[in-house]
Amino acid sequence: MQKVLITGANGQLGRALQRQLKNKLYLVPCNSSELDITSFTVCRKVIMEHRPDVVINAAAYTNVERAEEEPDAAFAVNAIGAHNLALACRESDAKLVHISTDYVFDGSKNVPYGEYDVPNPLSVYGKSKLWGENLVREIGGRFFIVRTSWLYGDGKNFVRTMLRLAGERQEVAVVADQQGSPTYAGDLAAFLEQLMQTEYFGTYHATNAGSCTWYDFARQIFAYARKTTRVRPIKTEEYPVKAKRPRYSVLDNRILRLRGFAPLRSWQEALAEYIQNGLV
């Protein structure tokens, strides 16, 4: 039975992966206290001890706002952590599945970004994730880099925030000029299970099909949850934040399609199931 080590096991994707792979593979779920990926010594020790066939790096510093104030902390996890795992995986000949983000792009395009469009991150978070990608590529070995976007699942996320606000307010203001693809962690985990079984190493985009603005997303959340809360569209400038976000970060899952993988279902279908099944 294949052995899979999952970093960031308590995160949204980490939990989805454990549900997806349970009873199919031998799992070694590791949270940050069990595997500090910022330490190469720890990474090497844990990977040499468990000898996994595959390491899925779902650990990340994801607080986009705080990263602007704590750049070293973000780079330690998102860049050096990825580097450490890549080094340890190459040494043990394990496959590495490294998760990245649409925020490596600046959003200046108005058509979906392909895997080999030139990145130009706007935020510390985006820059730290791009450094992580580049460091994994420099080490080489058997790796997959998978960029996704607007992830939600079992944990703190936009869907749960909107539903909480719906219970507190009659109206919420949501940015209507940033566009992306909401992606359900369960669907991403199912794709990763397929991908890691292959030798098709390289960079992939993997998101639920279709795209929307955060405003559209919020309206659909309330519609599926049968909430009457009004959604007021606002511009990015009206919502003060420290970190710049790409205005358009829709990803084209081209290599996924060309390699013969089934496209992920529409974001609307995934969201409906997420809400109807009480996963929020």
C-alpha cells in the first residue's frame, strides 16, 4: 500500500485529503507541531523515518494581510518550507505535490492564466508562494506544482464568513471587481489523488470550472443557503486592505485537460453540494 505524508493536515485541503484518501492509502497526516517545514533537519528526519512514497505539501502561511507585516514568517513557510521538503523528497526519492496559488499572477490579463504565463505577484503572500515554486523547481526531482484559487472546505473560509454575517446583518458589502474561480477542497483532493499516481511531473492549474466575482460568489452562497441577506457590490478601493489582490486571477486548467484528466465540475455545483450537505 502506498504511503502518503500530508503536511498542513489540519488545514482545509489537509482535511479534505484525509477524507479522500482514507482507507485507500497509508496516511501520515502531520500538523505544524508534528512537522515544522521551516526546519530542514525536521523535514529530513520525518521523511526518512516514515519513508513516504508521496509528500503532499498542503501547509502554507495563508493570511494574506498579516503577511504584509510578517514577510519573513510568510517566506519561511511558503518558500523555505517548500525548499526543505523538496530537498528531503529528492534525497528519499519521494514524489512531492506542492500546492500554490493564483496570487502568483498580477491580474492584468482579462483571459484565464495558463500554467506558463509569466507570474508577477502583487502581495508578500503571492511573492512567497512564487519563491516556493521556484525553489521546488530548482531542486528538481519528482514534483508536481499545483496552483489553485479561492479554496474553501472544512475550516475558516469565505463561505462560512458570509453565512455567519448573514446571521448578524441584513446587508453585507462585497468586492465586485475581483474575479476568480471558487474551488472546493474536496474536488481538489480528488484530483490530487489521480495526479500523484502518475509520472506527469510539472506545473498544473486545478480549480472548479467557471469564474465569478466575490460579489457573485456571495449572492450564490445566500441563494443556496436560502438567506435573504442583501449583497451590496463595492469596488476594491472601498474595502481597505494592506495587500494588493489581482483583479482577475482565473486559471486555465489547460495541462490538466491535455493530460486527459476529467475537468473539475462547475464552482456552482460544488458550492451547492457543500452547503446542502451541511459542510459549512
